[in-house]
Amino acid sequence: VQLHNLPQNHLDDLDDARQIVKNCDYDSLKLFYDNPSDVLSQLIRTAFVAGKGRRFIVADFSAIEARVIAWLADETWRQEAFAAGKDIYCESASQMFGVPVVKHGVNGELRAKGKVAELACGYGGGVSALKAFGADKMGLSEMEILDIIEKWRKRSPHICTFWRGIEKGVKKAIHHKGSEIAFKHGISFKVEKGLLFITLPSGRRIAYVKPRVEVEEDFGKESITYMGMIQGKTGASGWGRNYTWGGKLTENIVQATARDCLAEAMLRLNSAGLKIVMHVHDEVIIEREEGCGTLQQILEVMREPIPWAKGLILDADGYTTHYYRKD
């Protein structure tokens, strides 16, 4: 079963919709819902059901990518915000616009801009990236989007420096094949046997096939390329040479490190006798007998410090349910 990227559910009456479909009551389905196909799509998650007398305990890391990149880049104010349990979207907007921002409170309307900036700018995204996260749908003009990008980068200089450092280190490794180029937090780069290896803080390595540094004809700028599936608008479209840069490599490193954090938590949960039946992105789904084990017990395990990630501030949240769903 491919659990990743299942449609989310946003129905307020999810239980009722699910029961109508279980009863094969198609007349009611068409009567109560304008788009039965959309309802069926939203119910896919709910097809995964806990066993008789059991329930699912679902727990996921909170803002894991934002936490990992803040730690890797040593962006101190972000680390302090996470340590204090603050809303990172409010804090980002406050840093960008120089005013206090409180969710549903003072300057609360700026939180949406902070959220879009956080989602799009962390890996060097520009105007198109912000539009992909709905900046234009919020009524923001291109000039306003550019202003948000500039403000975000100005208030997160260590993250911007991190992108550049990653790109510089990878280029150096490609130019000096066989030499290991050390970076920070245990990250290093090395090219051997036609592969670029990036060692992560956990010690695990990710690889890129046949890396090159090529000079662009138009601008004379050095670009990093590697072989892989070329992603088109409609999906992968064949094997070829892909372009990458510091921001994209940072995204790969951050997401791979977030995965390693989840793997560490899963091993600990398994050692504690907790049966993991599924895991999706930054989330684990555990099946337990009714009245046995608690959500809090699982969250405490996921929040435990990781030895190879000294200084990384983790948090987790979750819920219990008899069928899988998006909380």
C-alpha cells in the first residue's frame, strides 16, 4: 500500500459521510453532497481501520523541517522561538515586519504572510515558489511577494549562508574527486566511483549519480548537475541531466535528516513495545488495545533528544482514532 500523499479530509461530518458509504446508501450520498467523487476521495484514508478492540494512536513531529533547518544553519532566533514553544509563523512575520504578531490577536493578519514565507523561502524559493504556496491567491502583488522574500532573507541570514556553503562544498568535492569536504553538524561531501555522496548528521549518506560542475554558456556561471529522472509538469519524463543548487541541496539534506529523526523515534517506540503499523512522512501510526498505552507516552518518546543531533529541539503532537484520518 502506498500511503504517501493520500488526499486529505476536510469534511466536518466525516463520520456521517463514512457511514453513508459503508451502508452503500448512494442516494443519500448524492443528496447530501454536491461532489460525491470528492467525498469518496477524502474517505480513502478512513479505509485503514484499527482491529477490533483497538485504536490508532497517530503522532507526528511539529514543524520538523523548520526545526531541522534552523538547527543546521544555527539560526539562533528560530532556535529560541522553538525552545519557548512559540508559533514559528508568527515569529517569522514579527521578524520580517518588525511588529509583534499574535495568532488571532494583534497584527494577526500578518501571520498568513509569515506562513507563506516559511513554506516557500526556506530552500531559496523565489516568486514562483511563493505563488505555488498561494501568495497570489492571498491578493499579494508581485512587488509585495518580492518584498516578503527580501524581508525573510534579511531576517534569516544564517540559512541563506547555509545554502551557499552547501553549494560551495559540493562544487569543491566535484572538483577534487576522492577528497572529503567537511562542512558543519557532521555534514560532508565526497565524490567517488561516479557518485557524489553527502553524509548527513546521522552518518547516513545520500547519493547523486555522475555529478558535474558545468559552466552556463549565457552567464558564465558554474552550475551543479547530476543524472536522474527529469521531472516534468506531468511527472517523471525520462533519464537525463538535472540541475541543482545550494537551496535544493539544502532541501534534500533537511528532509533526509527529518526522515532520520523519524527513524530514530520509530526504533525507540518499537523498543518500548509499541506496534507501528504505518508511517507517513513525519508521522507514525501505532495500533494499541483500548485502554492500553497513551498518546502522551508516545509524544514523550518522539520529543527525546537525539545523540547525533545535539541542540535540535523536537516537538510532537497527535490524536487517537479508530480509523486513519487527517486531524
